[in-house]
Amino acid sequence: MNEGSSDVAAVEQANTRFYLAFETLDLARMELVWSHGEHVKCVHPGWPILVGWDAVRSSWATIFENTAEMRFTLSDVRASACGDLAWVTCTENIFSEVHGRLAVTSVLATNLFERGPEGWRLVHHHASHILAAAPERDSPNN
Amino acid sequence: MNEGSSDVAAVEQANTRFYLAFETLDLARMELVWSHGEHVKCVHPGWPILVGWDAVRSSWATIFENTAEMRFTLSDVRASACGDLAWVTCTENIFSEVHGRLAVTSVLATNLFERGPEGWRLVHHHASHILAAAPERDSPNN
């Protein structure tokens, strides 16, 4: 990995901005976090994959319309940068209120960032739930 | 994206090799597919994240010991390369036999590859199930 510590710090900041935008439930702020290309992709927990900025933007609009409150505490944040592409894994510890239902849950996320003229922008978000037992592969050994 | 079509083709081949290694249930073949660094990570569906090659390798050993048969048909394979880091998203349509139980299921995967002296090696695999309805975010709009 030909990464610099300043790159990693900048990527971690971009990752933090993503979750701050999510917490504000403000589509304009979320738009500033993402790249807007056709190669942009997003997997919300349990959803089919969304491909292209239009589909990804639309999903955030739907989520924000249906969410009253969303608070993240991130743990296990690990960032690596390699040239103009970087990846972050983290655990999203989430407090949310959707349709009047309060929920506290943990989600694993892989976030990919691409460096362009405007800095590091999100190009892929893959989030999934941690289950008590894995469905068709065996139980974890760690 | 400063990617070349030959890079993308090579990454797609590396992605195919990963699933062929998975189908053979042969740990030695799986070892050849992955980078062996401490930055290597893996999320099997529903599992907690595994960090570092030793933990990732051990998970494959456990899975292979507990799996009688595994057959993949990949769909929606999309690869992008940016310098020496590349990412692939795909749907794994899986036929498996675990503990005598046959299952057919669909899993979404994000696979990250890093180019080193030995070509493109897997550094991160994030796989998760597609659910009928998303648990705490709203239904998809596509």
C-alpha cells in the first residue's frame, strides 16, 4: 500500500462527513459527500444494489423522508488509501427512529472513496447487518 | 477513473478465480487468491468483520470444513480499477450444501483487489444477503 498518513486522515474525515450528512437527514449535504457518476453504487442493509448516482440519490431521498432521527456512533474505523482510491471499514452503532419505532442496531459498512478535484468523494457504500448466527456459512471462529 | 480496459479485464479474472477457489473448497487455492497482509478484511454474510490474513484464512478453513458443495453463478459483475486498487460488485447466486442442507440463495458482494508483484490479490470481501424488506431503512425504490 503506497498510502500516506495524510491521505488516510483525509479519507477518515470524508467518512465522518458521510455519517454527519446522514444524521442531518439533509439531501443537499449528502449530495456533497458523494461522487455523482454512473459508477457510483450503494447497498443499504438488505436492499438490492443501487447503481448510478440517480438511483443512489433517490434512495437517500426516500430514507430521509421516512426517518425522524438517526444517530451514529462509529467503532472499529479502519481506512486505507492507495493512490486516488481509498476504502474504509467501520461498525455503525445506530440509534434511529423510523415511523415512530426506536431502534438500536449495529451495521457493518464498507465505504469506498475516490479522489477528484473536490477531494475524496464516496463512490460505494455497502452496509449489512451483523446476525447472531450466519445463515448458510458456519459460525465465526473469532 | 484512470482505468484501462485491460486492468478491468484482469480484475474480473481475479474475481472469477476467487469464486472458482471457493467452489473447489481448497484452502491452498484460496490462499493464492488473497493478499496475506494485516490490512486484509472479510465480512461473510451476517458475520462480524474479520481483520488480518490469519483470521480471514481461518474463516475459510472453517467454511470449507463445514461445506459439502458450493456452486456460484455470478450476475451483475461490475469492475472498476483505479491505479493499483480495484473494486468489483456482483451478485452471487449460490447453490450450497452445508450439514446436509441444500440451499439456493442470492448474496451481494463487494470485492476489493490490490495489485502487487503477483498480480491482483483480494484484500477485502464483503458479502451480505438481500432481504425481502429492509429492516430499519425503508423499502427500496427501484
